[in-house]
Amino acid sequence: MEYIYAALLLHKLHQEVNESNLKKVVSATGSSVDEGKIKVLVASLNGVNIDKELESVALMAATPAAPSAGEHKKEEKKEEEKMSAAAEGLSSLFG
């Protein structure tokens, strides 16, 4: 996870996310550097618009989750109960 954080930090500071810079950031934390993880991360980020990806993650986090089918049925049942109670009240008026 520290490699991802290092890449995000470099991106935020408008530095190039490359092997050399990632090694510097990770080693500055006192962690040992895994060359393989750095190479895989740099290769994975090649051609990725990090700003766009961060924006899409933020939008997903801000969007409320859709209610499950069970929750939806409970809401419908409550509405039906309210409507039937209202209908009973109206029918008592007209007797």
C-alpha cells in the first residue's frame, strides 16, 4: 500500500511517477524497497490519467448505494399500509 501512497504523493506534488522517484519516496519512509512492486506499479500506471481516476473514485464514494430488493419491498409495504389506512379513514366519512 505504501507504493500506492507514494505514487499519489508524487502525483499531488506534480512529480513524475517513475521508478526512481518511487524508490526515493519509499526509502525515505524507512521501508525496504521492493523493485518488483515498483516496476509493476509504474507499468500499471503507464497511460493512466490519475486525476480522472481519482475523480471517478470520489464520485462513487459520494453516490449513495441503491437499496436492495428487500429494502425496496419493505418500503412498498409501508406505503401500502399507509394508503389502506387512509382509504379506511375516507370510507368512514362516507359511511
